Amino acid sequence: MANDPFFKLGRREFLDLAAGGFAMGVVAASPFAAVAQSAGGAPLKIGTIGAGREGGALGTLFAKHGHPVMFSSRHPEQLADLVADAGPTAQAGTVEQAVAFGDVILLVVPYTAVEQIGRDYGKALAAKPLVIDVSNPIARRDGDEIVTQVDQLGGAGLATAKLLPGARIVRAFNAIGSGQLTQGAHRPGEPIGVPIAGDDPDAVALATSLIKEVGFEPVLVGGLSMGKYLVPGTPLGGEHTPDEIRRIAATLK
Ligand SMILES: NC(=O)c1ccc[n+]([C@@H]2O[C@H](COP(=O)([O-])OP(=O)(O)OC[C@H]3O[C@@H](n4cnc5c(N)ncnc54)[C@H](OP(=O)(O)O)[C@@H]3O)[C@@H](O)[C@H]2O)c1
């Protein structure tokens, strides 16, 4: 955390600098420059951990934009229909194969699975330029205990960082339902806003570029400590315009 520009600068200054291109400047100087600069240009390989309703829809969106996507499951043989629908750039594999395959990893699993994924794949995930954390702790689905544990770790965001040490995490798409991913991308008029939270400027810049490319408007609301507000039922959950997200985020800390 001590080396984290967000924490060094404070939230307001970080947001201003990121909006002004600071983040892209950092990217250009980083070892991940080639990967980051290819976003919006050359395709990036994307591995999904989780290929259910949300992971399937999100991976399909990236595949339809020309990115090679490997969906994963503990039962990859069950993903044939999803792969066929997603098109020629899609394939299926085990979780291990998808982690090895992806330049960018989409983490789209019930939150109860994150700890085990961190244990099994944490080292490989820490070597990726970006892990997009779409997962939410939801009491109704995951039980009260995990929600309490996540709260004690500072909420979803800081908790994911604890469970995936060293990973360059950006929380995004957490409250954009699988149907909205398909129907709301590139919608006419004002785009759907996607609040994002992350501590690593390189990863934030890469996520920003990818989210714009697939037809949504990312709005950086702060570091991973703000990730808890992206969960459905919290202030930034649900569908908002980019301006609404900025207004709501300004009231949060
Ligand atoms: N559904 C939405 O509209 C939506 C919107 C925003 C965010 N989210 C969040 O996205 C996450 C997934 O939701 P979902 O609705 O897509 O759930 P889902 O349809 O039940 O799919 C869950 C996926 O997670 C995988 N998985 C579960 N445990 C795993 C493990 N230990 N290792 C590897 N993969 C594992 C499952 O794969 P297997 O085949 O291996 O079981 C499955 O592909 C949740 O945290 C949810 O809050 C969902």
C-alpha cells in the first residue's frame, strides 16, 4: 500500500490525475506497456474464471469484439454451447488453462470461491497486468458468514486484494447484470456507466480502455477500498449514467 499512488496522493488527486492521463503515462513506462497499449488496438487474450451467467455474457462481449477468450469451468466440457455462441475467437478450458492463457483475467465466481482460487492460482494471477474482479459477496446466495468476513477485510475490493496477494485488481461490472451486458453495450445516446475501483494505475488504465471498447463508460470512483460500493444493493449498485456515478461517488468515502 505504501507504494500505491492512490494512497500516496489521496483520492481526489488520484482521480484528477488519472482522468488527465496520468494513468496512461504510468502505463507507457511500465513492464506491461505492450499489453496495455494494445487495448483498443490489437486483441488481448482474455481468460475467464467462471463462465456462468455473468462470466459467460462478459466473455462473449469481449469475444465479439475480436479478443481471444478462454472460458473456464471445473467442467469445461459443459461449455460447448457458450463457446459456439461466442464465436470463432472463443474456446473453453480448465481454470488452470484459462489462467495460463489470459493476458487479462475476468474473475466472475461466487465470492465464496475466491479464497480457494487465490490459494490455487494466486501466484499466476499476480503476474497478470489486470484481474477484473466482477465477483460480489451476496448474503442470500453466499451466506452471512462470507459477507461478515469480507466486511472485516474492508469490503469487496480490499478483501479480493487480500485473497489474491499481488494481483493488479480492478473491480468492474459488479452491478451490470448479464442481460444488460448484452443489450446495453454501445447503446444509443448516453452509455451505461460502469463504476470501477482499483489501486494500480496501469491496471486501471487497461480496464478503462477495455470497458470503453466493449461499449460502456468506465468511471473511476477510487481505490479498492471503494470496491464495496459497487456491490448490488449499495450506493453504486444498479444502473447509472456516468454523471450519476460521479455524483454518488462524491458522497462516499
Ligand atoms: N448474474 C449477474 O447478472 C451478475 C452481475 C454482476 C456480478 N455478478 C457476480 O458474478 C459472480 C458470478 O455470478 P453468476 O450469476 O455468473 O453465477 P453462476 O451463473 O452461478 O456462475 C458461477 C460460475 O463460477 C464458477 N465457479 C464456481 N466456483 C468455482 C471455483 N471454485 N473455481 C472456479 N470456478 C468456479 C462456476 O463454474 P463451474 O462450472 O466450475 O461450477 C460458474 O461458471 C457472482 O459473484 C455475482 O455476484 C453476477
